[in-house]
Amino acid sequence: RGAAGTSPGVPVPVPGGAAEPVCPVPPHPRHTGLCGLRLGGSAGGGPQPSRSFLNLTNKRKEYSERRIIGYSMQEMYDVVANVEDYKNFVPWCKKSEVVAKRSGHVKAQLEVGFPPVLERYTSIVTLVRPHLVKAVCTDGRLFNHLETNWRFSPGIPGYPRTSTVDFSISFEFRSLLHSQLATVFFDEVVKQMVAAFERRAAKSFGPETRIPRELMTHEVHQT
């Protein structure tokens, strides 16, 4: 199974400027044109991998993380629900802008990058204060599916300024080429997500509540 932790439609990001595209795997002569290809399609009119082959190698992946954190449910909710702030601290998030709001929902445009791709997408974020922030990518070209969930529940009895944070994300890349990025995406974005929001809470609300080591919980699952 998979393991735990960013925020709505939560974002996913490439450091630096306009670098040369990097091919995630050594190109086969037949697929040389794919190396610098733009998101969402194959370069040129070359042969496409068969659907059966894609199904074997381009599977949906999931990750979840549960952690006891020294901030209250409300504090963590406020950090995760502030989608406009993502560009300032979420791993590899280059742009985050709320374009529409209605009760319990926001629509946001996000841009994330990691070599060799840059992805712009719209995320629909569901907000239930102070319990839930759920984000679903609706029009991405890099992902067939991308959904993040943050759930906040009470922390340790006797420690009122603590909370239990459950983060989960599931994703599936559109193309076989981009599915090669799954390991990079896991290591550089997904696995760092909860820690990034915890650091943002520290910047917003000051030092966290000290939690005795024997009472701390940190569980991770990944598939």
C-alpha cells in the first residue's frame, strides 16, 4: 500500500529557469523526437506504444502519510486552505492563483514543474473548515488523474495545540514517457509535502507545541 501527507489540487513543481529539456530515459532512435516533447502528446507522427503496453507500465500510484503535528487543526487547515500562498513554499510550485470562489469551494490555476516538464492545470478545491481540504486536477495535460486530500483531526489528549494530519495523494501520468517521472515526483514533491506545510505553519504561527517522542506518530504508505 502507499503512504502519507499538499494542499489543494495541491500543487506539484521545476526549479530554475528555462533549462534545456532533459530526457528521463536514454532515447531509443525510434523515439528520439519524444525527448523534448511538450506535455500532452507525442512528438511528430511516430508510432505510438500500444495501449496494452501502457497499461502495464503507467499505473495509478498512491501515497498517504499520517503525522501528529504540534499545531492545531485550525492552524494547519488555514495553511493548507490558502492556495494562493502555495507558490511561495510548496515543492516546485511556480504559480498558484484562485480564480473563482463559492461557499466551500475554490477554483485555482496552478503551475508546477520538474525536469523535463512544466504543467499548468486547474484544480477544484473543496474546503470543510477545519477538517478537510480536497483538491482535484480537472484539465491537466501531464496527469490523467491527480487528487490530494488533507484531513485534520484532534491530536494528543492533554495537548490542545496538536493535531493529527492525514495527507493522501493519487496520480497517474498520461503518457508512458512521463510515467518515467514517477520516482522523481514521489521523492521531490510528494514525500516532502507534509513537511513543507509544517514549515509554513511554523512561519505563520511560530514554534510548534513540543510533543514527547513517545507520543509522536508518523506513518507512511506507498503503492
